[in-house]
Amino acid sequence: MGVEATVLVVQNGASGGPGRWSGWLAEGGVGMDVVRADAGESLPGRLEHDGLVVLGGGYLPDDDERAPWLPGTRALVDQALEGGVPMFGICLGGQMLAQVAGGAVAGEHGEPEFGSTVLTLRQEAADDPLFRELPKRPRAVENHVDAVVRLPAGARWLASSAGCPYQAFRVGAAAWGVQFHPEVAPESLARWSVARLEPHGVDRAELHRAALRDDPAAAPVWHEVALRFAAQVRKG
């Protein structure tokens, strides 16, 4: 399929690129304009793309002193919500969607989650454009210590995990936030920071092995979600 639409992708860290979603969205007819905001590349003042993807990063959504591009990113999220432009927020991006829409996020809150983790889809996912008819307990890669602690009013709560209630949600008709990383391939876990993992008693090699073991079942799930998001972007 040729590219029929384009999403703006905000990257917040050197290792936090779009990963497998680049190829999956292209398969769905959607191209990417990736802005390395963390590397000083400028964000547009207006969202003129067909969709918006905000990736993860080691910041809270309002950590403006350490990440001075975040106010501009929040403005783009607000524009997507205001204009009904399809948006997908991953980890930090999902937390930002929750906060911009009126929910709340807390730093170092709850149980940290790393590596392949079981999610539970809620009943509200049954008719969701992206999460409908998925396996009830899919696995996904996690890498977070911060968390959404209150969803925005009216949000559809789509998935949870044992350690983090708000794993996936939708705001309005076309804005999704997830705490997990559907874009991450197992090989990237082998490059995660040992210094970050060790204080939590987590072994990087074991995370890598578990992700490799679980990926044959997990990847098709998130591939399908990416294709469904691409369809949302194409139809505008």
C-alpha cells in the first residue's frame, strides 16, 4: 500500500524511536515525520498532519525544565483533541494525553513495570476501534516508574495490569493513550540501561529472554492495533 496520509511523531529520547510502528504504519498506508525534539529539532506550532504520535521518554508530562519541548508537545496534543485528529500516546505520550485532557499523572507511583507484562482488556475495549476483539490477556513490553493516577472525565478505560491500572484508554473518538510499548521489539531490551534496572532488582538478560519468548504471540496483537490506528488516520 502506498502512503496515503502522514503522522507527526514526537520523539523524546535518543533510544525512544518509533520502532516497529514505522514499518507497521507504512504497511497501513501512513508515513511518519519524526521530530527528534530531545535533540533540538523544532516542533511545528500547528498540527497540520493527519495524525499525531507521541513516544515515550524519561520525563513526566510537565517536566518542562529538563525537557523544554514539552509545552509545545502538550499544545499539539491539545490541538489533536480539539480537532478530532487521531492521536496515539505511548508511555510518556499516554501520560501526556491523560494530563492534557484533565486527568492526573504521578512520578514514581505504584509498582514499576519492566519487560514483557500481562495486560487485561476491560469490557470497554469490546467496541473500541483499536482494541476490539484482541486477546483478553495480551502481553506487552513495559518500561515505567511513573503512572497515570486519574483518567480524564469521560475517558474509556480499555486495559489494566496487575501493577498499573491505567494501561490503555481512549479520550473522545480518536485519541488513545497506553502505558506500555507496542512499538518495541525484543532486541531493544538487550540495550536497556543496566544502571536504571538494577535498583529495581531487574535483570536485563532475563527481560530480554522473556520478551523473545513472548513476542511471537504479542507482536501480531500490536501489529493489528497499529494497522487499525493507520486506518483511523487515513479516514481522518
